[in-house]
Amino acid sequence: MTAELPGWTHSYSGKVRDLYVPTDPAQGDVVLVVASDRISAYDHVLDPGIPGKGVVLTQLSLWWFEQLADLVPNHVVSTDVPAQVAGRAMVCRRLEMFPVECVARGYLTGSGLAEYRVSGSVTGIALPAGLVDGSRLPEPIFTPATKAELGDHDENVPFETVVGTVGAGTASTLRDLTLAVYARAEAIARERGVILADTKLEFGTDPTTGAITLGDEVLTPDSSRFWPADLWQPGRSQASFDKQFVRDWLTSSASGWDRAGDAPPPRLPADVVARTRDRYLDAYERLTGAPLAV
């Protein structure tokens, strides 16, 4: 159920976010982005949500946009939003989004690890032999993916596919910006005792300025893998601040869920919800150095 917000009309719901457009066109070509408490994993929206998650995603994105402002412009216009969604919403420019997920990896895990185990490479980038889950890569790599429709999953693609989609110049710019953002964020996180293993970014063109602009969320536990540096141990699933905890529970015997079957995932137990909430809040507080009241 989406909220009725004064001055805004609901236009779209994704796995986690709801989008609203201005009721009055005089407000300009903007969109209200509202982060819900919904949580998704393995292309399913799970039940129940994680209390306060929408606030964490929005406030952490806003913090990161500030840290990255000298590297790339972002889509945020204002945080003056209806009271019903205060803290979890941003008024943003409507961008012409590129049809590609821009992923940077500094460590090998997830779909990158699965691909490496088959081919010794990730999106056509050859990697050294002998790497394991959680291995740090010799240098960060750009591993783009296609954008999936709701209910489907993204597919890793080689850089040449991005070139064929957006052109060589734009593809190179997206790669360079993605790696620059990762390098900045990885250094900031490391100073705070957190490893940024990988992150997914989305860019679009600002129709007014023509500038390539950072949109959507940025460097949150939903779009990135954050690990506590003091617990990092290659060769196993890492302790995590992101929703990997939920993924691990879903694929464990405790959930009883067959990921390959047709049945939807089971309801998340109260202890999984509570511990996941703690991880989101811990990620925010460690990275920003400030507590978050939710």
C-alpha cells in the first residue's frame, strides 16, 4: 500500500522504492523518491520489512552524495518532503538513466565469484588463479550488468556490451566514474574499519545540463557489500553489514526454502528481522560516525 502524499501522485513502485511525480507541473521535472522498509533477496520481496530501513538507505545515500560531490554531480534537489515520509525521501531531478548497472568490485564474492569459478574471469576480465570467496583483487575492476525488470535478476556483461549500448566515450566515462567513486568510498570505509567489497551505481544524464549524474541510492547496504575489516577472512562467507545475512538465512536449512523451486520465500523470523535491522544501523553509524534515530 503506497502512501497518499499531498502535492504528489504515485507513479511507480520498485522492490524497495516508490516514486511520485508532482501534482502541479509547475514544480518542474522532478520526482519524489521514497525508500520503503521492504527488503528483497534473490529477486523476491520478503515479508516482513526491516523497520527503519528506508530511513537508513536515504540518510546514508545523502551522506555519501556529500562525500562524492567533487567527483560527480548527483540527482538530489531537496529533502523538503511531506511529513509522512520525512527522513526516508528525497526530491530528485528526473534523469535519463543509462540502461546499465555500473558495478565496481575490489573483492571477489557473489556473482563475480560464481563466474570466476567457471571461467577464471569476471565479465571477460581475467583474474589470477587461486582466488577464493572474499579474496582481495589486485586492483578494483569494473564489471557492468544489464538492468533487469522487476522480478528478474541482473546479468553481468562484458565492457564491450556497454560500448555497444551507450557508445565508447560514454562507456569509458561510466567505467572511470564508477572506479573513482569506489576508490573514494573504499578509502573512507577502510578508515572506519569497514571493507567495501563491491558496489552498484546507477548514472543518468541530466536533461538540463547534459552532465552524467549519479542517481538512485549510493553505497548503501542494499547496493553494496560492507564487511567488518577485523573479521575479514578469505575462503568463507564474510560477516556482513548488508542483507547477506538474510540471503544466508534463506539458503540455510533453517528456512526450508528451495531457491530453485516455485514457492516464494518464507516469512522472515523476528530474530532475523531484528538482527538485520541492527546491521543496517551499525553500517550507518560506523561509516558516518554518528548515530541515527529511527
